[in-house]
Amino acid sequence: MFFFLSAGIGEKLTGIEHAILKRKHVFDSCGLAHKIVTLNYNANYLKNLNIHHIRADSFLNLYDDYQYLIFAALRSNTLEDYLSHIAGEVTLEKNNANTDVKVYINGNYLFYIHFFSNGNISYINYFDKARKKFKRALYTESGYLSKEIYLEKNQVKSCLYYNQQGIVVLEEHYTQDNQLSYLSLKESNGSSCFFQDRDQWIKHWFQKIITSYKQPVFYVDKNRLYNHILVELKSPAFKLISIFHSVHVSNPQKMEDGRINSNYKISLAETNKFDGYIVSTEQQRQDLWARFGSELKIWVIPPTFAHIESELTVNAVASPFNVISVGRYYVEKRLHHIIQAVEILKEKYPEIQLDLYGFGDSRDNFIYEKEIRKYVDDHDLETNVHFKGYVHNISDKIRNAHVSVVTSTIEGFCIGILDSLSVGTPVVAYDIKYGPNALIEQNLSGVLVENENIQALAIAIEQCYLNPHMRTHAIKSAKKYDLNSYKKKWLDHLLELSYV
């Protein structure tokens, strides 16, 4: 059994999650049993899994391995169902803005209930006599109580997790500074386990996985979340592969002696615990060998493959001059460079349009996104620059652009470049590690630009716009990354891995 170790699977996919789903496609087509493994709690994971066509037999979640709720059969859990168990005089106060309901029992305000679109209860907030919330109950859209959160002074004190039968299978207790202090777990055989932190629980869970599956192979996509646990468990019973999705040093200008990217510290500090590594480009493999020795077993497998379009379908894009960028609104993507380049080009092309597809960084309260939105407003670029958000089918948007632009500080490969080339849209990118110079054929399928040179970026964008022949070359340069090539790399790797 092959396991792809992720943080989660979101409705909006990260680059790593995209890579996992592309890998899954190949393993599915080859009939290779595998599971995507996630560690995050989500009462309504099924929505995300359905969006991305992930079945029950290829998904394993830490919480749901005890709750068994994600794929549970649909049942009714409406307001009427809930109130049928309530004694006393019930009064309902409906919110005119939505379908939410306040529930009064014998004149006392006790519950606030929110609903899914199918009419089932989504969550219930419970209030004490001072009208302070002391508990929230979360339900699945299929109708099951999933989690109860107990609050004190608006801080989480404890959480209870339920299975299909309504039995508590997990308890979490928290300190005043919101740190997990105690965790109790009920196994399917009725035994109880107790832990003082989440890592102990995850380690216990992986011990079960290792003994439950024959010859498991773990592909670690989120190295920081898993490596410190798996290296403690490492034995001949399973194989451990670290996948690098980014540059392995913090400063790409210091490959030989720079500080190791924290995501890969354990991968490179305890090489004897890993059966190999997967990187996206030959250049990164050479850089790793130069620093850590060529005895490291490293496979070069891109994180995705190109859905190649027929060259006959590549047509010139209609006016106006349209530029596109696909990627998160994160500071490391340096979208302000693209905005500034478009601002330069606006002098010559007043109708130029820049469409930014992606989503912001909630970890810092969307600070960077707010900054670049403010720049657009302050510089009167509202009619030229558009924040389009996240879309699931981005290919049509890229296809209708004249140029795709990438200005990241670092990349592991840059899936967005290949997505652009495969539909015939030339790419302008900073010549950074890794990906752009492996994917772009200079002045044929796009233009590589000196890092941080915004003036050169603007010139390169115009160059691609004025040369429609680049669209045909873009598709030609993507062909070496087609599905057959991608599948062969994985099958060659798996064959070789069986002898490691």
C-alpha cells in the first residue's frame, strides 16, 4: 500500500495538494492501491473529497479513522428532528438574512442553530442564562453529531468527538493558553489510550497503520508534519520517501552552505532513515548531490503532467492585451512585481488587463493581499488589475490570456508554468530555482527574466504579447511532460524502489 502524506485536502487546492492528486491519477490508472493521508479535522470533508473525486478506499484521515463519519449514509437531522427531543414551550426566532434560528425554551434563549443547504443542522451554539456561549456542537451534512466544543470565557477548554453511534471516541483538553494538555482515545476494540500531546497520538496511529498494511510505502509530501514521527518508527517494515516541493535551502543563492529549509531539516539530517527522495528537477538533484553526496538516492519526477492541447486548436487571443497570474496571494509570490510591470505597460497599452487567480494567506490575516489591493487602488489600476479568486478549472482562463507571469522568490517546479504552456500560453518568469529554466525555452515558449528586474519583466511581457508564434512553441515545449512521460517516471521509480 502506498500512502501520500498531506496536511489536508481543501476545497481550494494548494500546489502540494495538486501534486498529490496528479500522482493519484497515475496510481489509479495503474491499479496501484494507495491512500491520501490527512491529519486535519473537518466535519464536512466529504464536500472537498467529492469536488476532487477522492473515494473512500483512497482516503485516510486521523480523526475519521475513529469517527467513521465522512462517508456515513445520509440521514435526517433537521430542526424538526432536533426539536422533537426538546421538552417545554418552544419559540423560534428566524433570522431574515438567512435560515438561522434562535430557539427559546420556556422564554429562555438557549440555542442558535445554523443549517446546511439540504436542511440538516450544521451547528448549534448553546448559551447560558447570561447569554454567553458555552458550547458549540458541529454536525456533518449527512446528519451526524461530529464534535462538541466546550468554552470558558470564549476559549476552548475541551472537545469531544463522536462516531456514527453517538459514542465519544476522542477527548481533547486544553490549557488556558490554548495548548493541548490531555487527549484520550477509544479504540475499536474498546480499549482506551491516553496522550499528552497530538504527536504521541499520531505516532500511535502510524504504528497501527504500519502493522495493518503489508509493506507500506510512505511518500511524505508535508515533511514538517510527519518526518519527526516517522524517523522514530523507521524499520525495515516500511519504506520512507521524502518529497521536496520547494528549494531545500532558505536562500537559493547559498546552495553550498546556506541554512536548510526547515521543512527538510530532518530529511537531510537523518538520511539513513529515508529510503530515498523525490525532487522535481534535475538541477535540484545535482545541487543536493553536490552538498550531501551522490550516494543519496534521488529520483527526478515532476509534480504534475501536461494536458497537451492540439497545436491545431491554438489560436490568437482576442484583444485586449490580457495577462494572467495563477497562484496564492502570498508575499513570496511577489504579485506586486507583476502589478508594477503592468503599470509600466499601461502607458503604451491603456486597455491592458491583469487577472490574478488565487487566494490570500489567512495565517497573517491577509496582510499581503490587502497591501497589493491598496496599491492597485492608490495607483488607479482598478480597471486594469482584477483579483479573480480561486477557480477549479483554471485552464480556460489561462488559454484566453496572451501571457502568463510567474514572479515567485522560490519554487519547487511551478505547476502554473506547465499548465500555461500546455494550453499554448507563453510564460514570463524570473529565472529562479527551481522550475522556470527547466520548463521555458528562452524566447520560444516564453522569456526568463533576471530576478527582481521589474523593467525587464515588463519588456518580456510585451515581447510575448507581440509574438503569437510563441503559442505553438509553448505547446511543443510542454510535450516532454505529457502523461505518458510522467507515468513512466513513476513506474521506473517503483520498479527501482522495490530493490532499495
